[in-house]
Amino acid sequence: MAIDISCPACGEADELRGERRDQLIALVCEVCDAEWVRDPGAHPTCERCGGDDMREAVQALVEKSRGTQLSIQSFRQVWLCPSCDSERYDKYKISNRPLAPDELPTESEF
């Protein structure tokens, strides 16, 4: 499962270069030259409550394939807070299916 990483300065997610340094990973954005360090063993925290008891889930990424038909293109890892995202996390656990995308593609994206 891929980890969702993007540049904290410009948001670039593809043109990144990384190098392991002991237990950390030093990253460089090849678009804006920003540099930062990531701890691959660190768990994320909730942006709303600050809690660190985050739960891993899978979210589908979709694209229009034909007409109005949507097709799953890939999946990404997302973190849910059992307190702030309780309804969404409970639904995910019960259904055992990927979460729906946050946004669906529109005609203007083509």
C-alpha cells in the first residue's frame, strides 16, 4: 500500500526524491527544492483533536472511464481518528470495502 506523501511547501506528490539517513528519510521536492525529513515509523496525528490513536484505512481513487462510468484506478492509504471520524471508520470496518473518494471527477477535468 502506498503512503501519501507530498511537499509541505508546494504540494507536489510525484517529483520527490528521498534518501534514507539512519531511521529517517530525507526528502527533496524536485519542483521547488524544499527539503524535509520524514520518520517512516511515526504515526500521524488527528488534525482536529490532536489525538494519536489513528486507524489505517484504504480509499479508492477513481476516474471516468467511459461516459459517466467511474472506474477505480488505484487505492491510497488514509488515516482516520476513531473519535473525529467514528461514523466513517465504523462504516469502513463493517463493509470491509475501500472508502469512497473525497471528490468525484467532473467533466471539466478532461
